[in-house]
Amino acid sequence: MSDGKGGNIQMNVGKNLANTVFYDCTGNMEETVYVDDEGNGIFYCKDGSVSVWIKQGQKVN
């Protein structure tokens, strides 16, 4: 979430999610995030918006 300038943050989401791909289910970001074998990924958010990252292949009801 950003109330100003967008950016990115590297986060560790745990080794149980290693080697997975995430997408922004809000559609604000078109790029996907690859989580490496240590569970680290770089997650992005545009200026003044919200991004909700979920595992690729999962759908939001």
C-alpha cells in the first residue's frame, strides 16, 4: 500500500512458498513476482495505490 510515491520491498514469505510466482489480484501491477528458493521476492506497488499479491493459479471470489 502506498499513500505517496510507489516503490518496492523485498520480503521473505517463507521457504514453504519458495519457487512460486505471485500476481497482483487488484490488477494494479501487470508484472508478476518470482519468489526464489530462499523465499525472497520483490513486491511492487504503484503511486497512491494498493496491490494484493497472491499465488499464481489462485483466484479471488
